Amino acid sequence: MFRSILIIQFAVILAISFISGVVCFQLFPLDKAMQLIGYIDPRVLDVQDISILGTIAPLVIWVLLVLFFATHPYLHVLARLVVAVKATFFGFSSVFLLTQQESLLIYSVWWFPFQLVYCFLLFLLCSVYASKKVGGNRKYFFAQKLFVTLVVMLIIICVGENVVINYIL
């Protein structure tokens, strides 16, 4: 029961953050939006010239940020905020891609499905360091099986993303 509520909570945060990114894009001038996208994930601006490192680096940075906050006993709440920022950028970049004339294929085959899966996996990564109440104290533990499973899934999705970028687009 608790896990299903957690998934619903993650889905609501993702939806609100995505819509927030759409609204933020409307507030930015196009040149400033392109500059922000270039800082966070330059692949969105130039899909034709994407290296494997260019695909792996943004993902690794987001994963490390989430892990840093998720494994800290006092800052674990900020891990979900980091994923919410990622989802906001996902919405922001989605509107940018959809406003480009030739980008509907890029958006529907590459950007939307992979970024959506990454956001859900990052939300699940927030749960790798949890606490249990043992007696009167809280005991923290690291869920190694969940962590390994999520890392394997992230690697598989990253490989799939590279295949789509290099062979389909």
C-alpha cells in the first residue's frame, strides 16, 4: 500500500513539474531559453551532433545529485526536489522541441520516452536510503538490491537512448 502511494506521489510531482516547465518556457524569451537549455543539456539544441559522452554526462550528473541528497540523513528531502527540477527541465525542453518545425519525430521517439523513464528511475533512486523504526530509534539502511537494479536499468535505458540517437534519428 505504501509503495503504491509513493508511486502516485512521484507521478503527481512529475506532472506538476512538467507543467511548470511548460509554463516557464512561455515566460522566457527564446534566446534565453536556448541559453538555459545549452547549459543543462545541449543535446536538445543540436540533435545531429551527439556523442556517447554527451548522452552519459547529463544522466550521471543528475544521478550523482540525487544520490548525494538521497543518502544524506538530513537532506534526503532535497533529492525529490532535484528530480522535480529535472522534470521541470524535461517540460521546458519538450516545449522547445515541439516548437521547432522538424522536431516532432525527435520528440516522440527520443526525448519524451527516455526523459520520462529517467525521471521515474530518479524518483525511485530517492528511495535507496531509507529508515526503519527499531524500538525508539530510527535505523538507516541502504537498499543495495534496489540500487543495483536501478543502476542496471539506467544503463540499459542509456544504451537504448544511444541506439535511438545514432541509428534512428
